[in-house]
Amino acid sequence: MIHAYVDGSWMAGRTGYGAVVLDGAGKILAQFCGPVPDEYADGTRQVAGELVATGKVVQWALDQGVPELTLYYDYMGIAEWAQGTWKAKQPLTQRYRDFMQKARARLRVHYVKVKAHTGDKWNEYADQLAKKGAGA
């Protein structure tokens, strides 16, 4: 089973994303971080980073032919918009919802909510990547 941790960060007016993908033994298979352009974030601060990080992981899994993924996140919208339990009202969240719904045809995603900043090694790692992406 493939596992991935995603996070977003907003620091000093900049949004960043971070994600790490692991195999079942905890070996890093891929990691992502970078800035989210202001026009894409559209005032959503770290939420845009959370969604971009998730999109990067899901696209990686699709490109690798991964059939199933466990996704760990600390922002509820990751699962709620993807599963359609929250209404996607903004263009950013609508694009995310649409992308995730399309991805479901080829990838089964298990969503696991983790509490932020509680010492979870890989969640903290994704957080550091997101901060780096925001320019910290």
C-alpha cells in the first residue's frame, strides 16, 4: 500500500504546498513542495496549498499506475470536497473536486485525518515541505 501525507502553509503572504509519498515500509518514493501562485490561491491562504499538495500526490499515483492510496491530511476539506460532502463554492475547490472525482475512475483513495502539530513524523515532514514551498 502506498501512503501519502499532504499539507499547505501560508506565511508572510505566500502559500506553499508539501507532500511526501511512502511505500509500506516507510521508504520515501516521492516528495513535492513549492509555491502556489497568488492568482491560483485566490485568497484561500493555506487551503490552496493543501489542495495542490493532494493534487500532486494523486497525479503522481495515477502516473505510476498505483491502484490504491492512503492519504493522510490535517485539513478536513481534503476529504470533504473530494467526496462531495462539502459544497465546492469557489473555483479552486470546484477544480479540486472535479479532479478528484475524475481520478476515482483509476485510483481508490482512503482518507485518514490526522491532528496537526501533534508529533506525527510524516505529517510534520509534509508541514516542513509546505513551509519551504511558501518560502520559509
